Amino acid sequence: MVVLGAYFPASSAGAYPIANIPAGKLTHLFYAFATIEQGHLTLPEDAPAHLEDLAALKRGHPNLRTVLSIGGWGAGGFSDAALTRRSRAVFVEEALALADGFDGIDLDWEFPVSGGPAEVTHRPEDRRNATLLAKDLRERLGDEYILTAALPAGRLQAAGPYDPAESFEIAELARVLDFVNLMTYDFGTGFSPVATLNAPLNAPLEGLGDGNDVASAVDYYVRAGVARERLVLGVPFYGRGFLVDEAGEEAGLGRPQVGTMEAPEWREIKRSFLTDPAWERHRHPVARSPWLYHRGRRAFVSYEDAVSIEERAAFAAREGLAGAFTWQLAADDDEHSLLAAMVRPFGGDL
């Protein structure tokens, strides 16, 4: 089965009504996020209304699978929840209760042991406990419900070079899951010493960590023991911005960063950046990614457009992966041009 998925943050529902979701282009919709607050799982404040809207969306698109995603960047509580057999049992019971009406659960623990925000609790035993938590969920969910996890691909974190194998028992965990949402983005972030690309298909620069690009990340997970048909390739509908010391020979690419810009979403890039001639357009022939450079502000913005998104989805199809997903749906334009590009290599509308 092909997986064409999208994360939908609860915070987006005000500006982007759930009824407007182009569900005919999706197989899976990940509602984000439930979090662990004071030791207990909780849904977003507006979840009751959202659940009604999701149910209506499913009635109109009965093949759509909705999945409750738990966690997200900066979400704490996982290390404590996974620590003991008893704490895991409490987590599982609460997760199943919150996921009533959904078709499954997605774990987004960023990240066990190391990586992620410094303020999130980490323990050395997290690596094993993450697998045990997934196994306990799988046992209770059975085979008729979906269990997935979002796993990291970027090789730089706050503490420097990062290896996903330090956080996860990758092969064993993947066998418990229906599929892995591989976060093949955030390769160029504020943790990067130079301005670089958010989701390069192939490495545009040397010295930014081994495998810090989409193709290398897929190869890494395959070599780590994950079957290709269990990997779903992530594509970002948002950009990354840097301030640099000077333009250099590549319009900011590879220059030391002296600061970052708030990550603009595609809809804002399309509306405000691509219509402003002060932002020069560039495209890397190896990375297969576009970027923008503003000489007056010495600002560099990496982003993906319909061309580069379709190239990544075509790569996923060619490599025999399960499909593609995006973070996140509400960042697309009103014409759903990026989502259309993501699903096109897999046959378009479902």
C-alpha cells in the first residue's frame, strides 16, 4: 500500500479549516499533537471540535486513515513515561483512550537519549525504553490499528554531530511499526555553522555531518536494517533562513551564518518572497533544491517548491519506499501545489 501522508497541526485549524483538507490526495492524516503534561497525555484545547470535523472528513473520504501523533519538537515527558513497565502501561492506556476514533497512533519523541532541545529530559536507557514503549502499544493496538513513528534524519543537533542510532534501536523499532515517517528535512538549521539547505536531495556541501541529505538518510536507515517498504519520505512545506557574513560565490550558500530568520512557510514564500525582486532565485544542480538570497539584508532562505518536491517524491517511488509525507499541510498554498507535486509520482488523486 502506498502511503501519502500529511501532518496537520491543531494550531492550524483556525486559519485552515479541516473541511478544506484535500483528503482525496491523502491516504493518512496525522493530527498533531497530543502531549504529555504533568505525567498524563492530553489533547490540544480545541480537539473536541477538531475530532468532529475529522470524523466528517472521513465520512466523505472513507479510505482516509487518521492517526493521532503524540509529541513533537520540544515535547517532554517521554523519558518518564517510558521508564518503567508501570509507566509504560499508563501511557498506553491513556494513548488508546485519546486515540478513540482515530485509526492509529504516531510516536514523535524528539529524541531519546540525546538530540532535541536541551530542556527535554534524556536518559541513557531511553534508547531501549523507546522500543519497549512501541512494543507495548503494538500489543494493545493489534494489527488492525496503525502504529508509526517519526524518526530523525538530520545529522546536526544542539550538541553537534548526531547519529539517530544513539537514540533508537532502529531495526528492532522499525519491525514493530507499520512504517517509519523519516524526517528527511531540517538538514540545515540553526545548529548548522553555515547557511545551507533544509532538505537537499544530495549533499551540496562537505563538512556538515556524514549523510546530511535526503538520499544519504534513506541509505543510512536501509543499512541500519529498515526495509525500504517501511520507509516514508518526508518533504517540508516550509523554509529555513540564515543571515550570513557575505554573499560569497554561491549567493550565501556555505557562508558562515551570523544568525537565523524565522522559518517561512511555503505560502508566505510564494506570496511575499517570490514576488519581491530583491530576493534572487537560485537552484542547486546537485542538491536539487532552490534558495533565495537578499543582498541588501545578506539573508539566505532555503525552501522547496513544486519542482523539488516532485523530484523527492519521484526518488521515493524509484527507490521502492512506501510513499511520502509532509510536515505540514497548512503551509501549502491555496491551490495545494506542493501536495499535488508530492502525490504525482504515485499516481495523483487516490
